[in-house]
Amino acid sequence: MNVTEDTTLVITRLFEASPARVFDAWLTREEWQSWIGPEGVDCVVFLLEPHIGGRYRLEMHMPAGGPIAVAGVFRIIDPPHTLSFTWGPEGDASRQSLVTLTFTEREGKTELTLRQVGLGSAASRDQFRQGWNSALNKLARHVALEQSR
């Protein structure tokens, strides 16, 4: 995998919840399904094995077009600090990227840094930036809703 800064995506966001709470939202099937994917896109999580070497599989039902199947393998699970997994179209190993999330406590909130490498092009990086930012908007609403209960 050839990694250059031109094709590496880095997003940093602040969430109104603890690192443990934000971390857990990535590894609980029902929670992940409620927010993963861009806004306006329904997702179904078919498989979630939250352990190192465990797999996941989900489908994103795009408004224009059919479902997109995404699958990967968990590489690092270090609660509530680091989570890393491969991400890409199911069955296409040549298009797998690596997503690494770090969760840092900041005065009772969580600073989440998402780093994705192996995207292949700046255009792909920019598409993923749009998709991840949209999904992280949904995650922010999800954990804020949980905090208010």
C-alpha cells in the first residue's frame, strides 16, 4: 500500500460525550447501524465481530443506486483509546483502506481523530472526507441524544 499525504484523510472532531461512550458507539451493532453512513443513507449492519481479527459487513442503501456492501477486519481494539479496521468494498482487496480512530478526553468531551490511509487518489480522499464528516454528524447527534437521557 503506497501512502502519501495527498491520499491520506485526517478528520478531527469534538463530541459531547466521554471517550468510552463514543468508542462504544462503534462496536455495538444496534448503535453502529443507527449512525454509520452518510446523512440520508440507510445502513444495515449484517455482521459485527468486535475483537481483533473480527470482521464486519454492512450495506449502505444509497438514494441514487443500489446498495453498496462494505466489509473489513478489526486490527486494533484498545478501549477507549484506539480503534483500527480495514474499510472497503466487499470482495475487492485492492480497494481496502485502513481507518484508525483515536479517542482523547478533552475536559469531559471526546476529541476523535479519524485517519484513513490507502485511498489511492486525492479525489477518493475527498469523497471519503464528505462521507465520514456526514456520518460523524450523525454520531454526534447519537451520543448527544444518549447524554440527554
